[in-house]
Amino acid sequence: MPDTILQVNQEMLETKLDKLVSEKVEQMLNAMPTICVNMEMQ
């Protein structure tokens, strides 16, 4: 088995995770009016 050492930069991880979460929340919020309009039309 190879000896592999994994190093994680905490600041970089938090920054990328924050960005990913922000983008996903923004996508969901932007989709909500569309969902509401589609539900009202039914």
C-alpha cells in the first residue's frame, strides 16, 4: 500500500465550500418564483 499523505488547506476549503453553498442557495432561490408560478397555473 502506498504511503500517501493528504494535506488540506483549511482556509481554501472553507472558501470553496462557502462559494459552493452560496451558489446552490442562489440557484434554489432563483428557481422558487418559477415553481410558484407553475403551481398557480395548475
